[in-house]
Amino acid sequence: MAETIVLCAADEVVEGEIRQAPLPDGSNVALYRVEDHIYATADMCTHGEASLSLEGMLNGKIVECTFHFGTFDVTTGAPTGMPCEIPLKTYPVSIVDGKVQIEV
């Protein structure tokens, strides 16, 4: 059964920036605001051990891992540029009382 986790206030996720949020298991998610929707993916690039929230660059809905310059679509997790081939895990996001929540 899915567990709902409250991550932060929705207004803390700013267009064009990537916000890191911790999960109870010790891993992190990356939060993105794209065209007034908030998306959540695993924070770790699937190609290399690089944090997307700390080292990535967001351009529209595409996040680039600056480690090897691979890219992903943050709205789907799909890899969009080599050398990334494995999709990012994505999480369903909802906004409740101004807070970002995901299901894990």
C-alpha cells in the first residue's frame, strides 16, 4: 500500500530550480515546477552517482545531469539524451493545503 509523504510547501518549489527533499528511507527526491505543475523524481541520476537536485540543470521540462550531460523529461522520467537509458523513478504528486505530497 502506498504511503503519503509531505515534503515541503508548494511555494518552495520554484520554476527553473530543482529542490531536494528527503524520504523516510534516507534517499532523496528531486522536485521541479514546470508550467505551474510540480513533478517529483528520484534525485539520483540512473547513469551515474550524481544528485540531480545538487548538480543538475533544469531547462523547461528537461533536467540535465552535469556529470555526463545525459538528460531526462521530469514529467515522465523518460531518458531524453545519452548516455542515460534507464528512466528516473517518478512519484505521483498532489498539493494539499499548500503542501507538496507524494506517494511512495
